[in-house]
Amino acid sequence: MKAIQVLSANDARFTDITTPEISNSNEVRIRVRAGGLCGSDVSIIRGTNVFATYPRVIGHEVAGEVESVGSAVATLQVGDKVAFEPISYCGSCYACRKNRPNVCQSLQVYGIHRDGGFCEYLVAPEEKFHKVPDFFTFEQAAAIEPFTIGAQCTWRAGVEPGDIVYITGAGPIGLVASETSKSLGATVIISEPNEYRLSLAKTFGADYLINPINEDPAERLAELTNGMGPNVVIEATGIPELVRQAVDLVSVAGRVVPLGYGSEPVLFSSAQMIKKEVSIIGSRLQTYKFQPVIERLSQNLTLVDALISRIYPAEQFKQGVADFTNPKSNSCKIILSF
């Protein structure tokens, strides 16, 4: 079968690999139809992802249709349309016992630690596939996974009605975090230098937009919050300086949620953190968010369509990566079709 495989840093190919077969009774094989490009895919291609090993079939934002099922599979049948939950966990370590399998001590992520879904066929245990309504397109179903990340980070931040949430970065994750925050009753402020992505933020619930090239975010935030600062800062770029600034900008009793992976250390004032009793909260992947997100998006698929900018055939993935990573590009979520 055809797959997008990264052999080593900067050597990604659309190539032939062995087609997987069902080997356990609880497994399902799907015919992959669509997959979303993510920053982690790009980091593996570029060799900057510290978790990945090579060679690696990338891709974790995946949707397809059930092609065959093992003898013990009870919840899915051939022809079902599904979205893929790309994490594997042990179920018994401390994190799993605390209902946080997304940070399992033995966590493996498909497309990073093990081969992922940018291929024609994918085999995984039954519970990794979530049935979606037939009225979803495969491209829309592939975008479900990023929305679970938005649901996770706002849950971790404890966003409540009346909170002021400041988001740095209006890429796909920043936008879905904006929409989720707004749905929880927050006022949302978002900062982004790319004017196209910044314009999308209105569609995703942002009340106020900041282009940091044209204005000082700190001054604008002080103005919008009457000097208090935002109650929650969601940092979705992975830029260390913006994480540091978040501790300075957030209000008393505020919460800072870094989302983007950065390779450099982050230096911030412990005095500021202690004085304001700031909580710095990690957020990774998602915990049990697929079903509620599918139910919510079922009522507003136009939101999913707004996130998807372009669809490329899988064999043109390099063009999709170039489009996705171009800071001046008028694009947001790139979908690959298989």
C-alpha cells in the first residue's frame, strides 16, 4: 500500500509499504480516506521532534471507513465512517488510574512513537475508532482530532463563564481553543501576525483581535481588561518568550496553559508566579473528548469547514507541508486525501 513515510530527517516519501492485516480479535482495519497535517508531522519531517524515531509513517488526524473487523469487535461494522483516536496507553499506571491516560507512563502516539495513519489501510484496536454520523465528510471527520485538543486545554485551564481568555497563535489549535473557550462563556482575545488566520479567529469566537506586529499585546490586554490581565493564557505557538510573557500578562489567580512544544528552556519570574499564585498547566492530547466533540460538531459542521483551507492528494503532501508552514500563506488546516 501507499504511505507517507519519513525515513530520516528531511527525507519524507510517498512510498510503498506492507499492507497491515488484522492479527487480534479486537482489531479493526479501516480504509483511510483523509488525514490532517499537524505541526508534529512537520517536526518529524524536519527532524526536530524529540519523541519520534525513524523510519516513521506519520499522521494522527485520520478518518476512514471500516473495511474489516476482528471476531470480537462489537461496536463497529464494515462500512462505518470513523475518526481515529491516535493514542495507546497501559491502563494501569498512575496517570491511567487517575483517568489521565493521555499522559500514560507508557504512552505511545500513532504517527510519532509508532506508525500512524497517512497510509491506505490502518489497523488498530476497536476502541481507537469512533463512529461519526454519515453526514460528515471524511475531510470533516479527519478534523475532529484537533477539536479534541481544544476541548482538552480549556478543560485543563478550568475555563468558566466570565473568564477572559488570551490565546497566542491562531493556527488550527489556537482557533479551536478559541471556539471552545467561547462556548464555555468566556471572552476571548487572540493574537496572531498572519492576517488571514487572524481574520478566521472571528469565526471561531474571538471577541478581540491583536496583530502583534501592529500593536503591543501587553498594552492592548491592559486596556481590554482594565489593567487586570487575562484570567487564562493559552500559548499555542511553542515560542519560549511567549510562555515567559504569559506569566507576566496573566491576572492574579490566573492560569497559563502552554500547548506548543518548544525545544528551548523557558525562563520566567518565580516572584511573579508566586505573587499572583499563577498556575502553569500542561495540556497534552486529550482524555475522553472524542464523543462529546463529535456530538457538538454534528450541530455545526460549517465550523469544521471554516478550519479546512485546502485539500491535497496524499501524493502531493510536500506541497501541502509547504503551504501549511508558509507564514504568509492564506491557509490553516491542510487535509490530505487518500
